[in-house]
Amino acid sequence: MAISKKQSADLARQVFEYAPAPEAIDHVRIQPTYGLFIGGKMVEPHSKKRFPTINPATEKKLAEVSEADAVDVDRAVKSAARAFDSWSHLSPSRRARYLFRISRLIQERARELAVVETMDGGKPIKESRDVDIPLSAAHFFYYAGWADKLEWAFPNRKPRPLGVAGQVIPWNFPLLMLSWKIAPALAAGNTVVLKPAETTPLSAMLFAEICMQAELPPGVVNIVTGAGRTGSLVVEHPGVKKVAFTGSTEVGKLIQRALAGTGKKLTLELGGKAANIVFEDAPLDQAVEGIVNGIYFNQGHVCCAGSRLLVQESIAEPLMEKLKRRLGTLRLGDPLDKNTDIGAINSRAQLEKIQGLVESGVEEGAELYQPECKLPERGFWFPPTLFTNVSQSYRIAREEIFGPVLSVLTFRTPAEAVEKANNTPYGLSAGVWTDKGSRILWMAERLRAGVVWANTFNRFDPTSPFGGYKESGFGREGGIHGLAPYLDLN
Amino acid sequence: MDVRKTYKLFVNGEFVRSESGRAYRPDGIVNVPRGSRKDLRDAVRAARTAFPAWAARTAMNRGQILYRAAEMLDSRGAQFTDLLGGGVKARREVDQAVETLVWYAGWTDKLPQVAGTVNPVAGPYFNFTLPEPTGVVGIVAPDEPSLAGIVRRIAPALCGANVVVALAPELRPLPALTLAEVFATSDFPAGVVNVLSGQRRELLPWLAAHMDVNAIDVAGCTPEEVRAVEAAAADNVKRVIKVAAGESSPYLITAFMEMKTVWHPIGV
């Protein structure tokens, strides 16, 4: 019997219940305490201090990690400096083989890494399993191949490594950001001291095990855990020749200032407030998926998140209707459940920041929409949120929220869309949705952002350079362009 | 009796006195405008206004205009040789400056083919990366060589479709100020190149801290000045370009540029 049109529409509106589909965690062993990875082995911290890392979905402690002090950081930098001589003189094809090995080990231990990433950071398992870990392995595989081909990358130059790279990474994509940092650094012949974020150190600890499994020469990779203080010790250490930082624009500026006059090479990958622009001729259902992926992927903890939706006025109403309906079908909850779309907010501090900005949006006069959404009792959670009636001057339209909060603005002409999209000190990414090819290229030309996604959003690949214009930082990661910051090309 | 020239700042395509009304005499004889913070502000505003249209010019058109600048400079070779003190060395410097302009004129429509990429991503997407201008570029010209030095930095910045606010060498500003006359007659739209003379300590801190300047080239700065510029540049994450003063290469052009990556799905 054919289903009537009305029945079909009713079905489409219905949200199906999903049975729990928890990812197994019995194959993962998290140690109660972790030391620092210095000189090829795990060592006790000089500081004797440890701090807990918790699962943000349960607030339960997962492990205690070390808080590196000045002596610890000095040991790590010296270990990297000692390793530099032999590593940089190792035959490039050997360097490549170590990186290939690491890539393979990440693939072999993929599920374990994905589970740890999700437990420590709160992101849905389907994202760590399908995005973070495969991209991490791919990044090492890609840069492995560059290690013995550097002369072909930079015509008329003799590329030389810089020395010890000090790298500080954020908590939103812990292993992926580690890979973005370590893979090109090692391929270019540098050694590294890396500091993972304080709320997500565990996948870096597993990576230390992988370095040992790969029999990477001691000191080539050193990992020191800690908070901001440890990070500033790393970047300011005089033995560090190159600094790479991914994180907030605020901290990026502090680092740029602190490094003034030191001659250290610096790359910064900072915040964003990306415009995701939808034209009236865009395929709306695809655009809705793109908008959702743009801002609710990884709970919006994404520097290139499409946090400002610019909708052409003529389709604002139907698009909002579709988007609100789609929000109602997002499943928020246990990050280890394979059906979960929105996991836990990474930390209490981040949750409070999101709450504060959302309150400011309401106070300034924007209209709040949140779907009916039951939040778990323990842990840090924030429902998918959408603001309409947003003025460009509101804080929610200007400041990076780094949470699942979308601000919707409208425009009439392409020129107005460009004007509004570029009206920000940031310039990391942008999205364009339209069926018209010439308009895509016209928009892509004018958007002042390092990555433009047309009829897609939040795509990443090791071959594809990533990085910002303006206050979103400088330098690129990924692709041939991601090698240059780790080489002396003079 | 000769008709003497009044040296002026070059801002927004016009030759103007400093709004401050001040002048200084670097060689003890000729009055040179002593540009102020407000002159700098005007120059940055003019540059920012000129930027979108300049960046939208075709690469070929920018190449032709840079080549025109080489023609204008070469045709006034004798005058510049005199300004640089005359003799073979001075003439050689003028020739180098002309050659630099010609060389970068030829790069405008080749750079994206050398510095851009098509990226083989692991999925059904077409993905490419192209260099784009960073925007308003501040240039601190070195004192020596007083003509070739400033040309070696302005040319690659313009080649990359940026707009420029240049500080002339404080002690030898006349070649740079006269170079502005070359730019003024080479079909550069008003505001694309601006040249200010004056005292470095009065201008540099404001240029380095200006929130609407995207990059600053410190070719002419002392190490102490570089440190101060780098600290001030952090206010708006300015790019600080520290490439050796003698460099001429596409790597220098891309130092003034941003890489933009565009993704689009492939499908039917």
C-alpha cells in the first residue's frame, strides 16, 4: 500500500529513538599516572607535581599527568637539541621510514586512540574514529614522503632544518593537532618539544608509546604536559628555534610579543569567526547539513567553525524552518555512543565561557532557539543553539564562542555578503553555498580567509594547506606550504 | 637661476606637505617634509581604500604597470644618478633598480603558477591553493642603497598585489621621494604606493602598531627597532617580514602574501 503524502511528511518529522550503541572500552588501558616523555622514555617530573585529567562527560578522573616545570622543560629542550645533530644528518629516506612507521602504528592502534580521545576530550566517538585518527595517520604518511624530497619542493634553495621546534597545541583535536605539528617538523629534519593541552593530554601520552614502538631515536620527540605556564616555558626557552602554536588569538598575541627580537621563527594558527554564506539558489537540504556540520561538529570546538550563518533574505524563512527541524534530530549525549552527534563540552571553564556569551546574546536582543534536548546530569553539556535577529555588533557575532552556538544574519546582495563576511578581525575560513559556479569563484576571490569551502564545510586533508588571514594567524599547515615554516630557506 | 623643487610626501596619489607643517634638512641644505603620525594615518587610509581595486586588477595589468615604472625610472636615469652622487656606482644602482622593477613586472602572472598548488585530497573534491595579497604593507626602507634598497622591497610587495606605505630612508630620503614621481607617472591608482619622509622614531612605532596594516617589512630597521616592531606587531598579528635586504626572489613576493585554499565537491 502506497504511503500517502501526509503520512510521508509525518514520518519525516518523526525522530526515531535509537538504542544505545556504546563503543567498547575494555581494550583500552589508561595508566593511573603519566610521566613526561623526554629522551625517548617516560620520566618522573622534576616538579613532582601532577594534575588530574577528567572525562568531561562524566567528570570522573581518568589519570594524573605531570606538570612540567622549568627544569623539566629545559631537560626536554636539551634532549631535543642533543638529538637534532644526528636526526638532521640522518639520511632523509631513513627519516621518512620512521614517519611511515608512526603513521602505520597510528592506524594499527586507531580504535584505542579514538576511544581515549573521546574519553579525555568529550568528542563523539564517530568523529574521533572517522576524522581525528585517520587524518592523524594520513598526516604522518603524507609528510613521511616529503622527508627525502625537500629539494624538489623549494627550487633554487637548499632547505635546511631549523633545530628544536617548540609546539603548543589545543584541546579540540588533540592527536590531530599533534600530528599537524610533529609530522612536518620531523620530515624537515627538526626535533620537537610538544606541549599538549592540559585538559586533553592522554592521546599524546599514547603517542609517546608509539614513538617508542617505532624505535624513534631518543630525543627526536619530547612531550611535556602542563598548563599555560609550561607552554610559555617551551616557547620562550632559548634553545627553541621555531615556535608553532595553535590556540586562541589572545594567547597567540602574547606569544608573538614574547618572541619579539628573539629571531625565532613563528607560525600561529589562531581563532576564527567564519561566515557560512547561503545563497537563495543553494540546494537547501545540503546547505542545512553543511551548516550543522559547520557549527555543531565537535560541539563547535573548531577554530574554523562556521559560527556566523549569512542567509540570503529571500530564503531565510524556509532555511530556518529546515535548520530548526534538523537541530531537533541531533543526538546529544554519551560521546562513546556511536550514534551521538554532540558530545560533551571539553571543560567546565569552556562551558562557562559559552554560557556567558549566550547570555550576552540574549541580553543584547538576539532571539534564542534551542531544540528540546535533555542534558545528562553529570558532565559538561550545552545544547545546540541558534540565534536569530543578530546584529553585527553583538558579541555573539564578533567573538569566537568555541561552542555549539550559531548566529544567523541575513543579506540581500553578494556584495553585502562579502562585506559582512569580511567584517571581522579574523580570517580563517568561510563557506559559500550556491549552485552558480561563477558566483562561487567570485565569492572565493573576495573572502578574506585562508580556507574557503564551497558547497561543503569543515573538510581537512594533509595535502591541503590550512591557516588564516589577519588575526587568525600566519603560516600554513598541511601541503607543500606546511613545510616552509620548518625550514631555513635562505 | 634654476627652479628648485619642493620635496613632498606622496600620499593617495598626491604630493603633499606634512600636515604638521614641519620639515628637516638631512643633508643640511634641502628641506624635506617631516611626516607625522597623522600623515601616516592618512597614508594607511589611502592604501586601504585603494587595496580592493588594485588586488582585483589582472596579473597582466599589474605587470604592465610595474614595467611602466621601470620605463619611467630608466628615462630619468641621469637625474637619479645625480641624486645618488653621480659616477659609475650611482649609475649602476639606478640600473639595478630598473632591473628589479622589470624582473618583478614579469613575475605577476607567473607567481601563482609557481607558488600555487592543486592539492590531491583523499576525497571527491577539487582543491587548490593560490597566493593572495596580505593587504596594506608597511615598508621600512634601508638607508643604503637609498634607491635600489626601497625598490627591492616595494616592487615585490606591489607584484603580489599589495598596497604600500613606505618610510623613506631618514638620512637619504631624496631618491625615495623622487621615486614617488616615478610611481605617480606609471598608472598606479592613487593610494597604491605612498611614500613618507621624516624621522623613523616618530613614524615607525605608529606604523608597527597600526591596526589596519597587515604586514611590515623591517629591511631597514636596526635590531632594536626590529624587536620593538615585533612586539607592537602582535597587537593585530601583523606579519613581520625579515628577509635579507638584498633578496630578490619569488619567496620574497610570497612573504607579502597569504595562501588561500578553496574546496569544492566533485559530483554530477
